[in-house]
Amino acid sequence: MNKYILNTCIASLFYASLHAQFLNKGELYIASETEVSVYEDSFLNSDALISNNGDLFLFKNVLNNGSIGFDNNISNGTIYFIGEEKQTISGEGETNLFNVEFNNPSQDFAFVLEKELNIYGTSFFQDGVILEDLNGILTFRNGSSYEGYSDNSYANNKARKIGKNEFLFPVGAYKEDVFVARPAGISAPDEETCQFYVAFNWENSDVNYSGDQKEITVGLVDMNEYWVINRESGSSEVAVTLTWNSVTTPGFLANYPENIIIVRWDGSKWIDEGGEVNETENSITATVSEYGVFTLARKNLNLDEDSGIDFDASGSFSPNDDGMNDVFQIPGLAEKYPNFIMKIYNRYGNIVYDYSNNGKTNPMWWDGSANGKRGGDGGKVPTATYWYIVDFNDGKTKPYQSWVYLSK
């Protein structure tokens, strides 16, 4: 087996053939304060080894069937993925990195990760989103950290953490041309070997987790996004932190953070896990009863104790133009609170009615048209239960929230 030791300041390695590549069949040791740059695709055979204690710059694809690591006694090597075209990281070999930097300005996904990367030091997210396939994942080992996490650079859509330190997982997702970082966190486990997995999904949760099935204290559920948080090993109990974001989180949550709770799907319904809200960080933290699928929801609490309005008289309506109960109206609301504001949401958190009364004595009550647009059945929403919020807009009375059933 060939063995190479590099301890010069700068080295450039390449292997030229019909298909340009760097081919490592032996052992390559990169000493501290040594820079090595590989400008072509890198291939490591099953018996190959790279031990990096310096700075290794990789500009193109990497297929590792051997072993990439570092000297535990030195622990200062950094591998830089810094190409200008999409880079694929694959292979069946073990890849242990002390520090790693992702810095690739390619549009969409700059990196395609088809294997596990174990990070022991710091991961620097400079530029480029990492697309993780079925087997691809970033695993942060005990004591590891990251910097630079943003909408421009994150792990799409999962990450793993092993160790005792608290951790905010640098995950996110995309939809069409929109890329967004959507972190979730855990408090510090008691065990160094404890292992947690987090994945963020920017998709309709109602497909598998019905928003209608929930505990009585749970109001409207965020059905635009959800997280999977699993304890894969160990027995430590941790608190869970979720975040909200105006890009992915519905307005009935993002605009009313004081009423947000964490909910967990228990296999048949959404369970109220409660939580303490931090509006500065756009986050909520709860000591949860189990792990699994989580999302955000509104509290289902009656907040109108001092309003003096009988909301029970307005539980349903049928906008079928028969002249009877064709609009959703709340008796006495405009007279007592002439500047009230009302917003109505469908089960997916989309606003279907957004109305400010502005002192009028004859409000434009909701007739079932989407976004308040009148003009025929084409604009009418379907039969369903809708969530509404009334802001009394008087500077003292708390908003009221409840359900109204629309039938045809």
C-alpha cells in the first residue's frame, strides 16, 4: 500500500486520465498548517485513507469507499467543499470530519449528500443548501457546533445529534424556488451517547395527521409544516423547541404568538404539549410527554370573558341564498365594538375572510366567499368548519377565537 505524508505549506493534487480525477489507493496524511487542494473528482478505494489535520479543499465530487478522518490528538483539520458546480458526496466509507465548511454558490442545491458525515468540531454553513437523500445525513457528535446557518445554507431536511449538549438542529426545506431554514431544538440530554434525530417537512400534514382529530384544548393546527423528533438511543428526557416563520407558518399562529402551543400526534389525534413562548426568538419550548411528530397550534381557550358578546348564537350558517342564515354574523358586536377586526381561516391556515369594520353600523358580514370576494358560487368556500378570530380593537379586551360551521 502506498503511503503519502504531506507537511508542506501548499500542495495541489490531481490524477489526469481520460476522465480527470484524483484517485487515492493508499494512505494520505495531511499535516497541520498544510493546505491541499483537489480540483477534480475525488475517489477513495475501499482500502484508502485520508487523515486530514490541515486544510483540504475539495472543488468537485467526492466518492469515499475508504476512510476519511483526522488525528484525535490534533483535532484541528478542516475540509472545505467549495466548488462552483453542484457537488455530490457519496460512497460506502466512513467520513469523520473535525471542521467542515460548505461554501458553494450554485443555485438550488449546491450539495447532494448520499452518505453520513460525522462532524466532531464546527460546521461552517457559508453558502449552499445540502440536499440529503435517503442515506445522507449530517451527524453532529458530542460537543460539536455550527456557524452561519441561514436560508442560504442548511441541511435539507434532517440532522442527527449525539451527545450531552443542547442543540438547535440546522434543518430546513424548500418549496418551488423558496428555500427556508426551519430549526428545531432539544435541551441537553444527560447521557453522552444519547442520540436524537430531527427532520423538518414543509408539506401538508393533514395527509397523514388529520387536523380535525385533536384534544379539546387544541385549536387550529398548523397543517403547512411539521417536524419529526425521535430519540434514537439513550433514555434522557429533553425539552423540545419549535420555531415559527412568516414564510411557512400560517398567520393565525405567526401573528398571534401569545396563543401558540406545541402539539404532538399520538397516532390518532393531536396532543396538547403546551409550551413557553419566546417572542424575541420566534420559538416555543415544552417538556414533552413523548417524541414523534410535532407541529404548532393555537390554544382553544375562551378569551372573551369580559366582552359581553354572546358568541354561542353564531355557531353555524348556510350561504345558499335562501334568505335564511346566509351570512356569518355576530349579534351586538358592531354596536359594542364598532372598530372590531375579524379574520377567518380554513383548516390549512389560509385566510378566507379578513375584515376591519372601521366604525360602520352595518358590517359586511362573511357570506362564505373566499377572501371576502362576492359574486357567485365560484368564489364560495366548501362546506367545512372554519376558525375565526375577533379582535375587539378597543385597547383592553382580549381577542376571541372560536369555530363556525359552514354548510350548503
